[in-house]
Amino acid sequence: MNNVIIIGSGCAGLTAAIYAGRANLKPLIIDGYEPGGQLSMTTLVENFPGFPDGILGPALIENMRKQAERFGTEFKSGAITDVDFSKRPFKLTAGNDVYETSALIIASGATARLIGLESERKLIGYGVSTCATCDGYFFRGKEIAVVGGGDSAMEEANFLSRFASKVYVLHRRNEFRASKIMVDRARANEKVKFVTPVAVEDISDVAKGGVEYVSLRNTETGEKSTLPVEGVFIAIGHEPNTKVFRGKLDMDENGYLITHDGSRTNVPGVFAAGDVQDHHYRQAVTAAGSGCMAALDAEKFLDANKNA
Ligand SMILES: Cc1cc2nc3c(=O)[nH]c(=O)nc-3n(C[C@H](O)[C@H](O)[C@H](O)COP(=O)(O)OP(=O)(O)OC[C@H]3O[C@@H](n4cnc5c(N)ncnc54)[C@H](O)[C@@H]3O)c2cc1C
């Protein structure tokens, strides 16, 4: 029986653990398939306050983890596969393990959709990115590509044109899912060039540890070509990690958890923090901030429901 369980060990979960630990709640973190979360996939993080020279994503996460451990956080590996919120204590299942907890903080994050290329995965943090706000600054004066045809691809192309000398928007079709106003805005930007209808077949050069060009196939004619670029931003959407909560917690139409009054979900005693409930900001510092909020809200809830 636990006071508070935290699902996920990204910056939201770890920050919640630091606060819950310092409130003497002895939190338990269930790590999931990606211990450390998205930041453990990246290299230099330059926008987390307190590190004037930047810090490597995995090092930042390791620091947070040590800080959480220092205040009594316990970690268990495994992913939550089922939840029962029908009564308290809540029951959580992770494979063969069952946990009980008086309060729950969900910090299971969101996963950026990728094209599915091996080279793409290997070059994340080395020229391939899923976050323009995070990594745009690294591509000052460079030619880069944005993959996608939705609003977020158009928004990222426009944003990245502040830094890059040229932004190629690569999309499989000649038509776009993005709203007309967003497409028109990108088309009016002289640094943005549309390359359609193309599929990205490979990103080179994994052996050299950086992006030099993308291999493209015209989806109508089958013609192959290459395009020299130094960065590739994948902007084909995110998937919140909320499958296990379907039908049990309120979600928006894209599956993000809905929170109100801070970090509260529709089930009293269940709180949510980080990217799992935020499709807008998706930053380490905002995730950490909401992890703090969730821990404070959980602490208050436990105090008020001591004998429940
Ligand atoms: C390549 C890349 C570079 C980035 N660079 C920056 C940057 O420079 N600056 C910045 O501010 N932001 C950056 N971001 C964004 C930042 O990483 C995220 O906003 C932040 O990690 C969100 O934290 P989170 O804790 O909400 O979720 P996540 O980091 O996504 O962590 C989710 C956690 O939940 C766990 N989990 C998921 N499902 C389950 C389950 N069923 N059971 C148990 N556990 C589960 C996962 O294993 C993981 O531990 C970057 C993201 C990426 C992908």
C-alpha cells in the first residue's frame, strides 16, 4: 500500500517525486518502457533554467533521479497495463505485479510519431529532432527539412525559418491536412520551400553521426532523389501515452488527459502532469512545473482524505 504512486520517470514524474519525497510521502515511481522519458533520447538541452552552458538530456534526468532518490523515492521497472479507479485505494497492474495507492500522479508523457526509419531513430539528437522549440536554435544559418503536412509542420517551418537559411517542407501528397491559412503563411515565407509529393526513404549519414542529406521518393512517379540538409524535423504529431486510461479518465479528442484546477483529473485522487496532459507547450520546464503542481495537489488530497 502506497501513499502516492507516480507513473513515469520523465521530468514531470521525477519533479513530482522530489516534491512528494520532501513531503515525506515516500513516493513510488513506475518507470515504464522509457526510463527517464523523452529527455533521455536527446543530446544538449540549452533551455532548462540553471545550466548556463546547457546540459545533456540524460545528465539532466540523472540529476533529477538522484535528487528524487535522496528524498526517499523508490523506483520499480515495468509499465502499467491496467488501472482500477472504482474505489480507493486505487489498484494498478503492471504485468504480474499489482500495486495499491491512495493517490496517483500520471506523468506518462507523449511519444512523438516518427516516420519509422532506422536512420531517423539513430540520428535523434544528432540532426534529427521532433521539437522545433527545443532544437531550432542549433540550426542557425543551415538548410533543414520539416517532414509533415499538418498545422504543426507548417508552424514549425515558419518558426524554424527564423534560424535556418532554408526550410524544405517534405510531404507525401500535394494536398495538406493543415488549414489553408497555415499553408498560405508558410508559402508566403520566402525561406520555406515545399517539396511534394515525396516520401522520406532514408536520412544520411548514420556512420558520420550527423545529417547530410535525405533520400526521397516521388510518391506519384517513383522517381528517387536526394536533398542536402543539415537537420530534419519530424512534425507528424504526438501520441499521448494514455491507452490504459481510456474509458476511465476524461480525455480530449486526441487522447490527452483533461486536467482542471491545477493537476486534477475527473477522478478525485488521480492527478496528471507533463506532456500527457499538455499538447501545447511540451517542454521540460513546463513538464517539471506541472509535476510540482501534481505533487502539491496530491499532498493536499491525502491530507484531506486521511481516513477515507
Ligand atoms: C528529441 C527531443 C528533444 C527534446 N529537447 C528538449 C529541450 O531541449 N528542451 C525542452 O524543454 N524540452 C525538450 N524536449 C521535450 C521534453 O523532453 C518533454 O517535454 C518532456 O520530456 C516531457 O516530460 P514528461 O515527464 O511529461 O514525459 P516523458 O519525458 O515523455 O516521460 C514519460 C514517462 O512515462 C513512462 N510511461 C509511459 N507509459 C507508461 C506506462 N504505461 N507505465 C509506466 N510508465 C509509463 C515512460 O517510460 C517515461 O518514463 C525534447 C523532446 C524530444 C523527444
